Amino acid sequence: MLSESELANKVKAYDKNADEAALRRAYAFANKMHHEQKRESGEPYVIHPINVAETLINYHMDATSIIAALLHDTVEDTSTSLEEIRNIFGEDVAKLVDGVTKLTRIEWNSDKSKQAGNFQKLVLAMSQDIRVLLIKLADRLHNMRTLTSVHSESKRIRIAKETMEIYVQLAERLGLHALKTEMEDIAFRILHPDVYESLAVRLNFLRENAGNLIPDIVADLKKDMSINGIKAEISGREKTPYSIWRKMQKQNITFEELCDIVAFRIIVDTVGDCYQALGVINTKYPMIPGRYKDYISTPKPNGYSSIHTSVIGPKNRRIEIQIRTKEMHEVAENGVAAHWSYKQGSYEGSSQFKWLRGLLDIMEQASSPEEFLDNTKMEMYADQVFCFTPKGDLVSLPTSATAIDFAYAVHSSVGNRCIGVKINGRIKPLRTMLANGDQVEIITSKVQNPSPEWERFAVTGKARAAIRRFIRNQKREQYLELGRQIMQKDLKASGKEYNEKDYVPLLGKYKVDTVEDLIAGVGEGIYTAHEIIIQIHPDMKSTMSTIMESFKKRTTRIKKKPAGRLQIKGLIPNMAIYFAGCCHPVPGDRIVGIITTGKGVTIHNLACKTLEKFAAEPERWIDIDWNDDLTQAETENEEKTYTARLNIVLLDKPGALGLLSTTVAKAKSNICNVNTVNRSFGFLELLVDLEVKNAEHLENVIDMLRTCPVINSVKRI
Ligand code: MN
């Protein structure tokens, strides 16, 4: 434990302007106030705040932070008031102590791990000043270091869990790698004692069996460097049990297969030396492919830079090597605290919003090296984006979340009624991805009308589930409506009335609760109207010829400009429709819909041979047509294309295919698929799938192809 003068001297060593008297006063004050108290280990309580201060001294934090660290538990755990702190130590210290005290007071139920994200958010929002967070982390570090002396096992587990879920994550985001790793390893040991134990035993065994090769390898690498005139500090270490365990889980491999359990670090003076050192390593040792990463030429967005490589190193051991300069090392180990010591005070913000924004930026940029970079996906809350409601409430979402996720995060009714969004005061598309610090205002209407499209760009489970639920309910309505229409049409053809209560006797047989369920089933295509009706009206019959007659009587071969838009008359809006793969109908063709079980409506060309298969089920046929009511503008804006299939026979000679594709392109169409059917006697027979806007367009393409000298024949399939 540091004495009063040792502590003051240490701070003075890196900060000449530090107020030594105030530091000494704080030390003495903490000593006095905690005088009677003991830690659970039986040691005097004051050891704790002094240790916390020491951690921060190692980060070269400013004297204000050190003083606050010494006093951090006085308000919560002793008779001291915040007022007193303010009077004796001033406003700045009081603010920091108050921040830490508030954080300590938040109760955290670790059994509800769902709340971990919220809690983190809360910690952030309450910290106000990044120094509060750093004091809190140093506080937690010391509590972890002394965790074994906590008597209650359940309390130990709770603290370890909380540390893993909250503080490790926060430390990681701030790039406090050393602190993070230490907390993580202690927590791992408490939470998974068996795994920890077996890893430790295994590591020991290896160490004893193979001898501890680390010093030898370090010596070899040192020699390699000095022969080549590179000044370098080299250190080697075993990875921690926790990081090995994580790697094993991530890569789903066993301990035996995990060879690179030792990692070495070469720290040199200049960037040039880094590459020179790399050159030496590469010349001497075989490199393991796929492991080389140059974060110096391309630093991580967070500023982390280093060279990573893996080689079969000295003693034939597979090792991992990181090469970096001292400055890079400082940032890699101490993250935001490293920045701190370089530009002191730069993170003090006036308003909470400004501070939080700043912290979010830091969190974006801050990093810890190694595992974190490679394992971000394993992290529970590593990928979040924080946004604000217009009232300033914080909403945290996964990164890549869009405005629609935000809407559903606020409330599902807001999501369902959402029609637009303003981000930072500007109208933006709902699919817009949110960025940290965005202020998001959802514009709603009175009616609920989520679009199935939304599901494509919603990323949160909550939004996706809500959209799906809404669509499902809406679909049922559609199926019910369609089912009724089908039933009515079928009955009407035989001069019969549609009466829902007629079908009550069938409910038991079909195991449904209501006639509506039954009729919706007809709409969905689970049952046919025919099978339902003939059980109530056994006299009803239909034939293929009568249906075909009625369809063919339709006068319209669409002559007007057909709409390219996917709009078909005779369907319920938003009903799922599919274009048949057999006949590739395009707008302008005469078409018919066939209800397909559980799928929706399949659209066939009326000339399609496949339709004969449905001859016995007239109730599945629905009368539809292309919608030519759309305005000119709608038609022209529409870029939707349809696939049509042509059988083309052309001369099998060089350049023929080229000419075919140029002609198609000239006709403003596009070939999306080609299959060779036959190649003989100097001819090539192809099945060509084309993208066209409508029947007229297709006609045009066919005409142009026919004028092409190498083409023998063109037929639509
Ligand atoms: Mn404490």
C-alpha cells in the first residue's frame, strides 16, 4: 500500500503542477473517515481507496481524479456529506465523487442478464465525466482482486457475473486492455472454476513437459533482432486461461489443437523498425498463412496499430508475434487512459449530452488489441449504437439498426403506425442506418400499416417479430376475404346462395373453431372450395371445358399499354402472388390465377399446358387480369421486369451468340439465363430467359431477333 508521501510523489512525478497539499489532505481524510472500517478480508478499509488511486496513478490520471479516487467511498460508506467534500476539496472533486457514489447506488440484479445492456447504458449516462467511469473501473478492479475474501459464494458469483457483463465490456470499449484482461480472468475463474482448473492443469503440464520455452524463445528472438541491428524489447507470455477458453469456443477446437498459446511482443522505436523486425522474422521463420495483419499501414478505426503475424518460430513452436512501437503499445494497453495522459482534460464536457456524444466517439474509436478485435462477435454488448428520442431519452440498439428498429424500440404501436422519420431534424428513409448520437424522431399516422418490406431492413428481433405478427394477422383477413369470394363465385355458378352457417357441420371434421377459419383456409388454399361445397351441396359439378370456356370468352387481349407494375386486378391487395415458372407470363398476356396451397396465387399464361392439371379443381381458378388503370407516370417510373422464355435456333458459327446478345441489348432487354438444348447440323438450339417489361416489349424483342441474319427461328415458350 502506498504511503501518503509515496502517493504524492508518484503523482508529482508525471504532473509537476499537481496540488500536493490537496493530495495529502485527501489521503489523510480517507484514512480518518474509514478508520474504524474493515474490508471483508479483515484488512483496514482504507487499503481499498488507496489501491484504486494507485491504479489511476499508473494511468497518469490528473490529481483531481486521484483525489476523487481516494475519497470515492467516503460519501457512500461513512458519515461524510457531499457538501463537506465540496468545501474541503472543491467542486471538481465533489462532482467526481458524486458520480461514483451514484453509480454505486444503482442496484443491479444480475439474474436478469437482459438488463446488462441497460445497465451499461445507465452507467454511461450517469458517469457524466469519463473520469467517473475510470474511477469506477479501478474500483471494480480492486474489488475483483480481493474477491476471494468475500465470504458468500452467491455474492462472489454475482459480482463476477456483473463484472463480466458490465465492467469488462466497458473497459474493453475504452481500450483499457490490461484492466479488462485482469478482471476477465478473475471473473472467469469464479464463474467457471472447473474449466479454469482444467486449463490451468493442462498449461502446467505443457510447461513442465516441454519446459518453459518462453525465455528461450525470447532470447532467440532478441538475438535475431540484435544481429540485424534492431533495438527491441521482447516479451513473451502465455495467453490467459480465459482467452484460450474463448478461442477454443470460438473456433470450436480442443486444447490439443490450439497450438499458439504463447504470444510474443516485439516493441521497437520507430515504425521503420517495425517493418524491419517483420522482415527479419519472415526471413528466418516460416509464416503461417492467413494470420498476417498489418494494422500499422491500415490502423483499426479506433487507432489501434500493430503488426500481427504467426510463424513456426524458434524451437519449432507455433507462435504469435505482435510488432509495434512504444506509443502504439501504450494506446493498445491503456486505450482512453493513454489518450488521457497525452492530452489531459480533453474529455471534459460541459453538458451531459456533449459528454456522452464524446464518449460514444471514444467508444467507437477506442480499442483493446488482440482478442477483442478478433472476437467482437462473442461480446454481448460490443456492437451497440446509442440514439436519442427528441426528449433526450437514450435508446440503445445493435449497430446497423435502422430507423424502423428505433420506432419499434420506443413502442410497438409507434412502430406499427410509423410512416416516416426525422434524423437530426431531417426527413430520412425508414431504412436509414442509425449512427451513434443521432436524434431520432418517428413520424406516425393514426392507422397501423406496417409494410412487409420493413422486415428486410429491421435488424432487431423486436421489430421483426412485431412486423411479422401484424402481417400474419393482415394476411388472415386477406385469406378470409379471398375464401369468401371463391366460395361465392363457385356457388353462384350453380345458382346457389353463400351462407356461412351452412358450413358449421364441417367444423369438427376440419378441426377448426369457426367457419371463418375454414373459409380463410380456402383462401389460403389449404382446402378447396369445391371439396367444402360438395359436402353440403353434393349435386354440384364442374368441368374443365366449362371453365376454359368462361375464361376464353373474356374479350380482352389487352391492347392498351399494359402496366409494368406488379398490379393485377381481381386479387386482394397484398395477396402473395407468384409467376409460374412454366409459362412465364408477362404483362399483356392473358392470365389466370391458381390458388396454391399455403403459398398464395400462382399466375399462369392462359395458354399454359400446366393448367390442365387443375381441370378437376375449378374452385382454385381465379379470374385476374393485368391492371392497366395505372397512370402513365406510374408505368414509366416502374422498373420491374418479368422473365420470358424463348426457344431460339441460330446458326452455330463464330460470332452468332455475340450478335444474339447485342440484338437483345439493342431491344433494351437483358438475357438472364441460357441453356443449350441441342447442337447439331450446324445449328444451335437454345432456351433463353429474357427480362422484359411486358408483352409488347417481348414482342418487340422477338421481332428484332427475327431480323437477325444468324437466327433461324424464335418461339416463345
Ligand atoms: Mn469502492
